[in-house]
Amino acid sequence: MSFAIYLIGYLVLIAGVSYGLHLAHVSQHWIVVADLILIGLAIATGVRSTRHKDPA
């Protein structure tokens, strides 16, 4: 459940950054690059924060 909360939060962040870049008249190619970087960061952070440690 907490992984889904991380992803929802990052989706809101990505939408805000994308909209801000659009308003700043940044090229669409760079907006896509920023979105892909943020998606990768979201997945890595979410997995690291919600992964349970092995008891071994």
C-alpha cells in the first residue's frame, strides 16, 4: 500500500514539474526527458523505501 502512495505522490510531482516546464516554454523533448528521469527516481525510491529486509 505504501508503494502506491509513493507512486501517487511522484505522479503529482511529475505532473507539476511537466506543467511548470511547459509554462516556461521548454521544448517537449526536454519535458519528456525530465519525466523519464523522475519516473526512474520514483520507482527506485519507492522500492527502496517499501522493501522489507530479509530476516536472514
